[in-house]
Amino acid sequence: MTFSQLRQKHPVFIYESYDYQLTDDNLQIKFQFQIGEQIKFQPTLTINNINLERYSQIPQQLLDNWIFHLGLAEIPSYWKCTCSPQITIKAGALNQQQIAWWKELLIKGLGEFFYQNKIQLNQETLVTIKTTGKPLELLQNPLTYPHPFLIPVGGGKDSSLMLGILDKNKIKYDCLLLQPQSPAALQVCQQANPERIITLDRQLDPKLLELNTQGYLNGHTPFSSYLSFVSVITAHLFGHQQILVANERSANQGNADYQGLEVNHQYSKSFAYEQAFHQYASQYLQTADKQAEYLSFLRPLYELQISQAFAQYSQFFSIFKSCNVGQKQNIWCHQCPKCLFVYALLYPFVETETLTQKIFQHDLFTDKKLSATALSLIGATDAKPFECVGTFAESQAAFYLSWKKFAEENPREKLPIVLQEVKQNLLAEKTEKQLAQQAETILQSWNTEHNLEQKLVTLLKNEFN
């Protein structure tokens, strides 16, 4: 069925209700969504091993509000299958400012979904959000926040670097694992030194996959926006002052322009989203300075700088994984843009034998099939790959530094095929001197658009001194 046919057949998506209960010391949460009479979804979340004494101190209105909002954050995953022109919120109430916020998230967070599905996008008429539920009273927050940092861990190099820096500086923190997830995430946490590993179990409704097989729409959703809401709830329940995610400066660059919309695969990792969420959470989720505050530790840095710093944390080399294709198998697939991007980033800074044998078990620069992918990473094609990859400029710098290193180590050998083709393409536009300056500029950069306090700024800057 087409976008228009699905919208006509399913005119209203309903957030019906939420409920929750304690089972032993686990908080079990269920949401009810509905499209017409036939399609019903019931996703669940379990927050494990909560502190019962702290839980008893939370006013019900606050807990209701946090859980209501988590249901709102689930909506994009289910609404996208029909793109119903109206969303009705029965589980609670939103004011006009909140409605505008959630509509913007749907449009910008699902930009890649619209692009990939070739949906004719009218941002004004795409969706109307109505609320019929009872407003929740926002009470004063009576809780204290004794624990400094909650760290959501995905198992890649970015969160691994963050844990390594905190460990090196003997800073206390807890890890957050949202399951099911890559085995690498747990392995990274176990390699590090958290006080606790807090686990959440998220269960998508299997009916969503059934509908996808029947021709309903499918595609990318802003997972990091869901993560921001669920981590704030967790921080409230466990008493964390700040949530540190590992989103970087590179996430700010979009992938393509589509019908007046900048499409950014990483929109919900961008600084624009971080700022929007920070403001929303302070108004509607009872967050404040050092009270379940959400921010990114690596925001001042490019991915290339992160890779340079990560090269000093070899304890994570054999366990971290950044490949989405091979996530469940806990492998690098060696074929996707993310694999090639990470390989090119690390090549200049990690011993070649370690990179090819211990981390990737393969030399990706020798695979001709990856040449087209490399060109897309450096901006030689219409769109940047829809993966969590860096800017065109830093990809160019990474490949430049890689071919320079290879030539120094192997002065009598030809460049591997991928580096040959990238070099030929780049030198048609820039000189080697310009590329060298570009790489140096990126490696010396510091983005002042961040929400870090001075203590965290100092920690991060010390990595490059």
C-alpha cells in the first residue's frame, strides 16, 4: 500500500493508555496504542532492580508524567507504519507548545524514513496531534540526586572512550544498558569500572514486524530521542545528577536535502536535538541542574578526534563494535559504510597489525567493493550514507592520513585499491597540502556549542595535551 492509501485507510493513531506495576523490585511498564479497531500495539519496558525506598518517595503524579512521556517517545516507531494524519493522545494532555515540540520531532526525526520511502512531504499537513486526556499536575520534585553520572552504553568506540576517561580519572558512574542490545555493550561495561550496571528490557510489539511483512511502511526512527526520555526516567529513579551520552559534533551534519527538509540520520544525536530536549525536560520532566540532566560528553569533538583519543584505550580494542549490520552477531560485517568509516578513522592512529588482526580481522582498504562507499563518505555522491558517520571533511582527512601512513610504512608498495580511488578523487579537487591542513584543523578543533561544566571540559581537553 502507498503512503496515501495507508493514511486514507488509517486516519487516526491513538495513544490509548499506559500502566505500570512493581514486581519484586522491577518496574514493569506497558503502553497501549491503537490504529482503528484492528491494529493494537502493546510495547513494554522493564526497569530492573530499582531502589524501593527511593521509589516510595516519588509522588505518583511525577511517576505518571514520566511514564506518560515515555509512551510519547514510543509513538514514532508505531505511527510510521501508517503515517495516520491524526494522532490522538488519550493517555494524558499536552499544551500547544508540547504539541509543536512532538510534531517537530516526528518530522525531523523521521526525515530519513520519508526520504527512503519517497514520501511526498507536506510538513504542515503531515500530522495533527490532539489530546483528550486529563492534564497531569506537575508537582515540585522532592528527590535528592546522590549519584554523579549515568552512562548509557551502546558498545561502540565513543561510549568506550567516555568510560575509559572516567576510569582513568577515578570518577564514579553507573552504566545503563537498554536491552536487547549488542553483546559488545555488556562486554564494554564489564571491561570498565562502573559502580553498577543498570539494565532495562524494552520489548517492541511483534505485530509491528507482522505489518511490515504485509506492506505497511517501515524505516529509520529517532532511537536516541527514545533513549533520552528513558535515561531521564532511569536517572530520576536511581538518583543520578547527570546523564552523559557520547554524541559528538559530527552528528550535526545532515545527509541530504529532501523537499525542504534537511535529512539527518543522526538528528536525535545532534546538538539541536540536545538543546530542544534539554529545554523540554526542564519544563515537563522535572529535570534541573544536577538533577537527571541530559548532555553529551563528546559534543566538542569530531569523530576523527575521538578516534585519535580512543587509540590510547587498547583495553576496548577486541570488544567494542560499531557495526549495526553485525550488531546481534557481535561482529564487524566488513561491508557497510559504518565499518569502513570506523576503519578509516582508526587507521592513522592504531598500529596497522592491531587494526587488521585484533579489531577487524580484515584489511578493508583492499576490498574494491568498498570503493563506492568510500566515495560516498567523502562527499563525492549525492548523499552521505545513512549511518552514524562523520562529516565529509573529516572522512576526507581520515583517508588522507591513512594513505600517508600506508606510504610511510610501505614505501615500495602501491596504495590499496580503496585508498587509490579516494586519493585520485580528492586530488582532483584539493592539493595534498590543503588536505594536510584540513586534517590538522579538524584534529585541533574544539566546538564551544556544548552543555558541559568546566570539570568535564577539563577532563576532555586533558586527553589531547
